[in-house]
Amino acid sequence: MLRIAKTENGMVRGLPGADPRVTVFKGIPFAAPPTGENRWRAPQPCRNWEGIRDAFEFAPISVQDTPGLGTDIYCREWHVDPEIPMSEDCLYLNIWTGAGSPDEKLPVLIWYFGGAFQWGYTAEMEFDGERLARRGVIVVSVNYRLGALGFMAHPELTAEQPLTPTNFGCLDQQAGLRWVIRNIAAFGGDPEQITLAGQSAGGASVLAQINCPDNEGLFQRAAVFSGMIRSPYGEDAFIMPGSLEKAEAKGIDFLRALGVGSIAEARELDAIYIRDRYAEYAKDHPRMSFCVDGHFCPGEPVGRYLRGECIQVPLMSGNTTDEFPNMITASTEEEYRECVGEIFGEKAQRFLAFPEAGNATAQEGYAPVSGIECTVKSAFLQDERKRRCCQNYYYRFAADIPGWDHPGAFHSVDLWFFFETLGKCWRPFTGKHFDLARQMCNYWVNFIKTGDPNGEDADGSRMPQWHTYTADNPWEMVFTSEGPMPGPEKDSPFMRFLTEHLTERLTQ
């Protein structure tokens, strides 16, 4: 097994995984610590080290609210350790490899975690890459800066570093990608067979990387799980990037909240103090996220994707059934009709003509629909129209999820299945869930290897065929408790109308 590898900065030693055929390298630095003068700067080169560095433990997580202190579903699910080490010195990555020598040229997955660009870390238990590595791919999880330390903008920063004024967390992800290209061959990987993947904000991060012209040719495939978060009913929420000017104004306000008058003074503050002040600031101000800076992010990524302006690669994308439903909120039917008129204009009567549009009460919200599903399908259809790329695969996760909290197919639950890490979860999963996880992991690994998710199950039988999503063949893969259920989408003039409307709005 490949237990020692040579990187550009020095030698590293990994440990055998639970399966000794897999070697795990944890906490490999890919950039200099973003502290002191490097705070609010693009990631800087890593220093070399002497001898062999033990890569046995995850590095500290990015500065963020202490995990595991709440009672929400994610504190029950995987943010379970309030004592997990945390530091501003956080630019490290982890590698799972089953290679026996450096010359194997295995395909590579680079994973970006989610958490609204405010929370999350590579050490989350659901992100264990061993089950994927056992199937012949190398898994790399990349850490990045979050919140105010990862995404603050300010006029002083723009003047100081005009090409990289903000979006430092996304630049960390990009630096991790480039490190992999330069170094992954030492771990048995192929730098010309890279798939970028992420979920939620991690999926939005993948879109941001696809949106960056400097990344052309650096990766060959992408997977966006629950990351195309747009609503067919109006303006989108936090995850949609705003302008650099608005981000700078936010930064000016935040420096006042810190009690300092310049970036130089702010760089001298303790990182935990900044975190705590940011938590207070966020109670009545929008949080900081990536923005359109004109360089790394030349424009809103989903709109650019629909217009054919992003890097073209095969894409796997989809959603869970119960996450982030979009609907029209109104207290009366009259108010509902007024809202419809404001949203759809001259097309309002067409909208009101669909029976599905009035299928809820004022208390529940009118016309509930998955905006993520609409967005993904809009993107795939536009991709076909604009670039004739038909290697796009849509999925919907609809399995029942056991537990006393009866959570439904909630946002992020599919991660347990794609990584096949159900054994780490507290929920009373049964055999059917483990069977589904095995198959979902198989599909994903096949896509990472070839750009086509189809192939054989562990017993040599062919898994249900997953076709690409196109206008002539709008094929869905629905992951249910009874197994993968592929087929053409049900004909829905209502959903087709919403998808077309969203396409028009995002491509203007």
C-alpha cells in the first residue's frame, strides 16, 4: 500500500483506513496559514518541511460558531463535537487512496463541503471517503475559510489586491484544486481526470469554480448536490451572489462593529473575537458570502451557466424531495392573485389556469414546488440548447428516513448515501437503506471515472439504467427506499411553465 508520498513541499505519511487497502492522509497543508498579513488575502504558497510529516489527524476546522451546541437536526446528525479543534490556520486537505504505487493514474474526486459558507468542515463524519476509494477513485476533501474571515470585502482590500479583493474561501478551494493537479500523481491519481463535487454551499462552490474562466481545463466533470438554489417565484436568497460594491459596504459596517478603523487594525484582532462579533453582527445584518468580483466570479454563476458562459463539463445534479420548498405566500386568495400578477406579469393568467397552482391553503402557501428541481432542469435544457452538451444527469432523493424526529428527505441527508457512510449515523437504517447507499455510491463513482454513472452492482448485475436529461428524453433517477427508480419525468405543464419562466428570468 502507498503509505508515504512526496508532495511539492515535503514527504507525508498516511495511515491505513478501516480497510487497510486504503491509505488515509489527513491534514496536508496546501497553502500558508491565512493569519496575520495573510488574513483577507488570496491563499499564499505553503512552506517546505524537512523529514516525513505524519498526516494522521484532521487539521483544525475553520473559524466558525462552535459546532454541536444546538438542538437542530444537523447538531443531531453530524455536528456532534463541541471540542473539535478550531483555528484560523485551516488550509489543509485530506486524501483517501487505494493506490499501491504512484503510477496507477486513478480518477480523482475533489469535495467541497456545505454549510451556507458559514459553517462546515472536512472532518464531518459523513464525508469519510473510504467507501469511494475502495471502488477505485481517490477522494480529496478541501477545507476553506468561512464567514467574515472567508468572504469579507472592503474598499481597502480592493485597492490593495484588485484581482483578488474578496471571495477568499472560494480562492482556497481553487488553490486546493491546483495543489491536487500538481501533487496527486504522487498518491496514484490522474491530474487529468478530476471531478469537482459539493453539496449545498459546496455545490454552489462547484458552480462558482465552473464560472471562473481561469479554471478552464483544470477538471473534467462536476457534481452539484442541492446547490442550484433558485426560486421560480422571485428574488433568490442568501446563496445568490451580490455585487462587490454591496459587499464592500457590508465590510465597512462590519469594521465599525469590530471597533476598528482600518484593515490593518482588523488584521491584528484575534480570530475568535472576530467570529463572536460577526455572530452578533449577523443577527440584524445579512451574512457574508461570495460575490461578483469581476475576476474570480465574473457574474452570477447559475445565470451564466444557463447562458452558456461557463466551463462545459458533464454534470450530475439534483435535490431531495423535502428540502427548501418554494411557494407563494399570501393570506387570502385575492392577495395570492396579486402576487401572481407581480411575479408573472402578462403570463399570470396562464399560471392561474394550472390546477397545481392552487393546490394548497393560505396557511401552507400556494403552489409549493422544488425550486432546485426547476433550476437544475432549466440548466440542463439550456446547456443542450446552447452548447449541445447532453452528458447531464438529474436525480431526486426520495427515500424514507427513519428516526424519532420523522425528518423526511431533508436537506443533506443524501450525503449519508452518496458516501455510503450510513454506519456512522444514529438513525435506525435497515437493509434497504444500505442497499440504496451502495447503489448511489456506485453511480457516483462510475460518473467520477467516466462521466457516465451506469454500470454494475457489487454482484455483477447491471444497475437500473440512468439516462441523461434532455428535451426529447427528460429522464430522472429517483432514489427511493425500494431502490433506484429511473424513468422519464411525469408530464407536467405546470412544472414546464415554471422551468421556462425561471429560464427567462435567469438569462435576462
